[in-house]
Amino acid sequence: MDHEMTGRAPPRTNLRTLLRGERGSSLVEAALVLPVVVALAMGVVMAGRVVQAKIGVQAAAREAARAMAVAPSPWEGSSAAWTYGQSAALAHGLSPARFSLYVDNGGFARGGTVRAAAWYWIQLADLPFLGRYQLMVSSTHIERIELYRARSGGPP
């Protein structure tokens, strides 16, 4: 209906009247959503660090075991395993201070196996609310020593 026909003035509405019932609701919504968003962001950062470290630790263990398995002697193998394992860890951005590597030559017999284990402590202290919390990721790789490969410095 047209207001001129009824003789009444249109109702006066202003912005204050419209927002009176909604006052502060966006602040409450933000206060409820913000902790969830922050927790989600921290979780994504933490998961990224864990995945990156896990890939680096796996590569280091694999490279160390392979270097030991193809070496001509156990002494050269130990040195090569350490060098290749550390290089792989550094290439994946792992800090040498928090990285550890162990290589077992398994007797270094033809047809035998060598085992390399690597682990890394992930620092999360720079993320809010985690304080001095750390996570450890580890990986083990077993590599077979070829039966017909020439060896030096040890029994055939």
C-alpha cells in the first residue's frame, strides 16, 4: 500500500535501530572463531615440519645404508655412510645438532645386510603455546650387500 493513501508517515528507521539487536555479535563470533583458526594454522605448520623432517630422515637412512652396502670395505663403508647420511640430512634442511645417525654393517658379509637408522628432534618452541615441546621422527633402512661384488680389506 501507498503511504499517501493511508495517511500515515513511513516508519523511521536508522542504522542504530537496525543494529541495536546485533550489537557486539560480530565481536563474539570473532572471539569464538579466532582460537580455532589459530589452532588450525599451528597444526598445519607443525604437520609441515614433521613431514619435511620425516622425508629428510628417510633419505639420510637410505643414503647411509646404500653407501655402506656398496663400499669396498667396512672402514670405507662407515666413512661413506656417515658422509652420505649427513649430506642427505643437510640437503633436506635438517640441523646437524638435532640429527643422529647409526649404521650397522651386519658383519659386512656378501649377501648380508646393513642397517642404517636416523632420527631427528623437531623443535616447536617458536609456535605459540608449545613451549619447549619437541617431536622425534626416525627411520630405518636395510640394504642388501650384493653377493658377487668384489670386496677388499676383509674376508671374501
